Amino acid sequence: MSDRRTALSVLDLVPVRGDQSTSDAIAATLSLARVADELGYRRYWLAEHHNMPAVAATNPPVLIALVAAATSRLRVGSGGVMLPNHAPLVVAEQFALLEATFPGRIDLGIGRAPGSDPVTSYALRHGAGGVSDEAVTKFPEYVDNVLAMMEPDGVGLGIQGRTYPLKATPAARSVPTIWLLGSSDYSARLAAEKGMPYVFAHHFSGSGTAEALELYRSGFRPSPELAEPVTFLTVNAVVAQTEEEARRLALPQLLAMVALRTGGELRPQLSVEEAEKVELPPAHRDLLEQMARRWVIDAPEPARARIEELAATYDVDEVMVHPVAGAWTGTEPGASPAREQTLRLLG
């Protein structure tokens, strides 16, 4: 293995604990982003999820603006914007303005999943009368539209024999780096075809990573923006002074993921002490242990060694860490010290 350390980045879902308001959760995220900025992490991405009791990351562009304004060096982006939920022009306008405000620091990660339950998806796509059921099938076309509308020259829209110019912002000087995200083969193939950077959701899926990356790399077609494939790895992580402490801190998020996978009750994140009182049936306990083995849950040195091993296995020079450590009862509501500790001990 090379002596060169793998670059680290951060993925944040803005978790909401049972003792937190949304304001508290956002304050904790801004504090976490400042720590990442201070420690030299490469980028900080915010997810898009809707109507979930434990996730406040409902609007990546708003969160990106907050995080970029609170930091000075990080690339800040979406991990990702779920494009079928939105009109392409709206996404293009949002990210063109972000790039104009923070030039050279904005990433637009685009995904295809709903990021929510079916009822909420319907409300997103139909509640304002804006997005059709064809949004998922038209995903490749929507990606092209977003790319084109953010370019300085914009696009020409043909209407009644005339060309109508359409731009995301009046005078763009640069555009964000645009990534495709996915947890299946679909986005890997599409990113390769379009010559775009690509990220597989290893932190969520846990399987199929090698196959998706091979599809992307083997099918990659160079584009004006990208000569060679570019990708990185995402991983859930909890790092503490001891492995035992890390395992305790990981339990609230592990229980939340078990509930998500088994149709259990979704609720604000439990404290560590509350999580330790939960009794799981044997099948759910087995699922929890399977997930834990795919995460990085350990003391600093073995945790960093595991990240380097993953980077070597999947041939990437960057790993995006999703710090999922919970909190002890009595933790300051506007802070997430165990998540910050994960970044400090890895960085």
C-alpha cells in the first residue's frame, strides 16, 4: 500500500436527535462543517431526504449556502439533489447562484431516487403541480438540461419556430462540478456514457460497489469536462478513543437503519443510553451486526487503516466519511461532539 494518505471528505444528513429541534440540528451541522474545514477535509456534501423524523437535510441548496458561508476552504455540495423531485431549471438556477457566490467551491451531486416515502414523493412532484410522473424515466434528459442551462451561453428553447434563450443565471463565469450518484448499475452506466464523475452509495448499499465502479470505469467515454473516470468511496464511520466506545456510539444509528430496512417505526435518533435499552429480535440483531461489519467502527489507528484498506480495494484516492456517531444523554442540543470526534480522530 502507498504511504500517501487517502483524502477525506464528509457526507452529512443533518441528523435530529430526540433532544434536538431542527435549529439545534442545523447548529450542530455548521459546527461539524467548521471542524472539517479546519482539519483539511476535501469536501462537505449534504443529502436530500424528506419527511423523516431523524433527518433535517430536506433542502441541499439552502444547507449548502449555510455551510459554504460558515467555512472558507471546503468544496460544498449535494449528496445529492434527487432530480426527479424538481424541475431541472430550478436546480440549475439554485446551483448557478451558489457557484456565483462561492466560485470554485460548489459540487452538484445528482441522484435518481425519491429520498422519501411514496406519499411525500407525490406531494413533492404534484403538490405544486410542477413535476410529472415521467420525471424518473426522463432522468438522462433532465441531467442534460441541468448541465446545459448552467453553461454561460445557456440553451436555446425552440418555440413556434423561434429560439428562446434560457440561462440559469445572467452572467455565469464558472459552473459547479457535476456528479452522478447512485446505488445501482443505472447511474454508473449513465455517468460513463456522459463522461461525468460518479459516486456509488457504498455507505447505504454496502454491496455491488466493485461491480458498479468497474462498469463506470470500463464504459467511460471522455468528455470536454473530464478526460478520465473520477470517483470516490462513501462509508459510515464512528471513531472514538476505544473500540468499545465507538460501538456504543454507533448503536443509535444502527438501530435507525434496522428500523428503516425492516419497516419499523422511524423516530428521532435515540441517545446512546436509550439505544442500549432496546431489545431486538434475533433476526434484527443479525441484520444490525451485518451492517456494523460494513461500517468503520473503531479506535483511531485501526479505523484509519480500514479506510486506507477500502481505498486500496476500490482504487480511489478519496473517501467520503458519513460520521454517524450518536450522543450521550445530556449532550448540548446544538452540538454533536461524537461526530466531531470522529472527524478529528480520522483527520
